[in-house]
Amino acid sequence: MNVKALLLLIWLPFAATAQGFAGLGTQIDGFSVPQPEPQFDFPADHGAHPDYRIEWWYLTANLTAADGTPYGLQWTLFRSALAPEEGAGWSAPQLWMGHAAVTTQDNHYVAERLARGGIGQAGVVADPFEAWIDDWVLEGDWNTLRMTASAPDFAYEMNLTAEGPLVFHGQDGYSVKSAAGQASYYYSQPFFAIEGVLQLPDGDIAVTGNAWLDREWSSQPLADNQTGWDWFSLSFDDGAKLMGFRLQQTDGNNFTSATWIAPDGSTTPYEDGALVATPLALNDDDVPVRWRVELPQKGVDVTVAAINEDAWMTTSVPYWEGPVTVSGSHGGTGYLEMTGYE
């Protein structure tokens, strides 16, 4: 049996227990739990938190070529712990999963890497910052980052420069996810300028744009009646930004949360009910790819539309992820992630 097959056998039973995505709604035992009024410690908190069960470093980018053609890019490293104790070598309880993607108007290129912690194949170091799985790397000082990924049908190397501050979601980074009080620690760097080269089957393409990096960790961020989420990161033409999510519940209702981000990086958090996200159109797989997103307190009433409706992540734990355009009360671009759809 090859190593990838072994890792799939290790990972998939854990993922199969999910009430939502990768086990996020299942009960926990022995892991740390996020608490209100967090005190973040940087650069240490850019690194891993192995006493929490689930964590990710999640970067998406809206890119444009010189001729105006739009592209989307994703680089994600997930950490999941089988147990809250430490271990060395193959006995380390950490599982790592990397996802990379490039989205064009006509194609969606996807790659996945799986690794077991403790053997050096994947990990995160806080200072100097480096996140890696095999030869995929995200590294730098969080003011400037270098990012690489490669697969048989695509590759990219990008450079990122922060042009604004870190942003903390919820109450100072304590992001509530349900009426029952499940929560995560959640902050972002949504102000990256990005440039680099996409290597696609038709040739190399120089691109520039903006990128958004999310950092989140918890042990049970979803309630057991929540099945997935619809997550929006929107960058408006006037420099403001909006993060919002809608968590799907088995009773047909949704739990919502949002963060309004002013051009200077100051934030206004909004609790359940302030954000309204309504599907307007489905793709051939019955996944919503056109939405109406409203935040009345800020005068937001926009249509969010996928540039490629078939941006399905054909990974071990499948989901939809792709770049979007924004029109209506505000123009702009963004990214949409949807989980819990079959």
C-alpha cells in the first residue's frame, strides 16, 4: 500500500464523522476550546495550535492578466488532530491536508496533498513563518509572503505584500458560530497585493490582484445540527471589504455572522441575523452559484456571481470554492466557499 492510500484510510474515517465539514460538528474530548476575550500573541499565533482539533491557513486571490482576463487562486493548509496529546514521528496525532487550485472562466484546476505529522512532510513554523506540505510553501514575515504550489496540470509562484492591518472577526477574534455558543479564533489579512505567474496548459500568464488570508482554529466550531456553510469574502471597489457566512442547519434555518472592514482596516462586527444571503441560481449540480447578499446596516445589497460555475473541489473532502464578481450597491470581486452540498 502506498503512503497516499494509507493517509486516505487514516483521514477519511475521521472526515466521515462530520456533521458538516471534516468533523467540525462532532463532540470533542480533551481538546482546548476557544474562550471569549482572546489575547493573541504574534508571531506565535501565526503558527500551529496542536491542542485544538482543527486549524487552517487559507489564502484566496482574485487575479487579472494584462489583457483583463480574470483568474482565481487558492492555497490552503489544513491541520487536524486525532488526539490532544503530543507525539513524535509516525505516532504524532497531527494530520495535514493541502489544497491548491486555479480557476479560469473555462477550467478549474485542483490538486491535493495529504501528510502525517511528525515526519517533516508538512507543518507550520511561526517565526520565521513557514507553512508547507511537500514542496508547496507559504513563507515570509506576514508583511511579505512567497507562495508556491504545483500539480501535473498547473503551478504558480506568487509574491504577496500586505497593504493594511490584520483584521479580527467576531468579538476581537472570538467568532461565534451557533446559537449554542460554538466558536473559533478567527483573524484575517485581507489586504494583500499579489503578483506572480500562473503556469497553465496553454502557457505562462503573468497576473496581479488582491489576496485574502484567513487564519482560524477551534475544536468544535459547528453545532451538531449544522451541516455546512456558505462563506463570502468580498472586496469592494471603494476599498471596503466584507466577510460573511451563513451556517446551514438541519431545521432549515441559518446562523449568520459578518465583519464590515473599512478601507483603513477598522471593523464592525455583526451578529446572527444582520447578514442575509439568498441563493438566486444553481449550477447543474444544484449548488448555488449566484447569490444576493445584503447587509442593510451598511447599505450593502449586491449580487455575487461565480466566474466559473463548475469550481468544485474534487478533493477527499469535496466542496465548492471559486472567484466571484460583485455588482449592485457595490462593485468588486471576491471569493465564495460552500460546504455541505453533495
